[in-house]
Amino acid sequence: METNVKFKTNEESEKNEDISFDYRAAIRSRTTSTRPDIAFPVGYLSRFVSNSSKKHGGAVKRILRYLAATSRQGIKYSNDEDITDQILVSGHSDEDWGNDPETRKSVTGFVMTIAGGAVAWAACRQTIVAQSTAEAEYVAACEAAMEGRGIVNMLNEALVVIQKKSKLTLGVDNTAAIALAKAPTYNSRTRHIELRWHYVRDQVKRDLLEIHKVLGTENPADMFTKALPKNSLAKYCQAIGMAKPPGSS
């Protein structure tokens, strides 16, 4: 998908009349059997399934061409990490504030990795209209923390027989959001935040989640919030373990 492109709900006069291309089927098949590197564009374009135009169809065809060119890529998990008594579940979260030009809702993006490879990810529109980037980042961090906690709980149940535990960390590139998670504040800028989003604060307080700062240019969750240039996408794909099988061209 091209960078800096914003689509709107289509007018009737702009409907996609290309009968050789089934937009709904193309999107549905990508959402049920997808890859992390196309999670954002597929999720974004699925908003227009009921009212697509030629522009939307062109964006989907661009994704299909990308998949054809990268069909040999998969997710690689490393087995040479120094695992002692803990298995690290490493998460990153990000947001694109006010991404939707019609609802002004932000987009949450996060990815969870184990042994260098992605095991869970999401690119979804937030349910609220965030009042600031810090709030949007805080909401994204909460959604990532909930997903990460589910993975950790599952791992802990599976690992009990070998007496190992898992640890959850979360990288966030917004200092204000990290401060909200670590140091509870109640003022005019934060008191409207709904109770459920303070889950991340509770996890930090109970030492169940280690939240830390990452540079915006080094946050792989960025690929789940917006369309990126080719080089940036390739860098983040590598960061979450996406690679071609050995010996493939």
C-alpha cells in the first residue's frame, strides 16, 4: 500500500465496477490467512468492503503483487538464545493518532515476539477518540499488555513441568504514555481516561510487565499503524523474524 494515502468511504458514483476483481473475496482471504507485514493495509482496506472504489481495488492489487514477490518469506525463530529460568515475551506497541479522517480514531499496532520471531500481532482501530498522542499510546500499550499477558499465562501453564517461567516486556516510543503507566496521575488531561485502559498500569505496579522506552525509528510496531516505505518495512520485518528460508532465492 502506498504511503501517506487516506481513503474515505466511497460515494455511490465511485463504486468499483471492475467485475473481474472481487474486492470482498480478496480482502477476506487475506484477513483469514495473513502475514504480519500486511496486517495494517489489509485491516485498513477491510473498512471499505461494502463500498469499494477502483482506488481501493488498486490498493488491494498492490498487496497481491507484494505477496507474489515475497511468497517465500516466513517467520524464523532462533534456538540459540541463552534461556535460563525465563522465556522472554518481548512486545512493542505504537499508534497513529487520529488516523481515520472520518471518525478521527487512532490505530493501535503491536507485535509480540518469542525467540526473535513474531507470535502475535494486531493492527486495529481504537474504540475511542483519543485526546492526545499520549492517550492513544497508552491505549495501545494496554491492548498490547492484555495480549502479552494471555501469551505469558499460556506459556506458564505449559512450562510448569520443566520449572521455567516467562517474562513480559513492552517497548513504547512515547515518554508521556510510559509515565502514565509508571506514575499514576489525576489531572484535567488524564481523568477522562476510562478505567479499563489502566490495566497496563496495574501490570506494571505488580511487576508483571516491564515497560521501557524505544526510539520511534526502532519500533517494529510502527509497521502495524501505517503504510511504510519499502526500506522501513523491510527493516521492521527483519526485526520480528521475517525472512526467506535458507537457500531460497
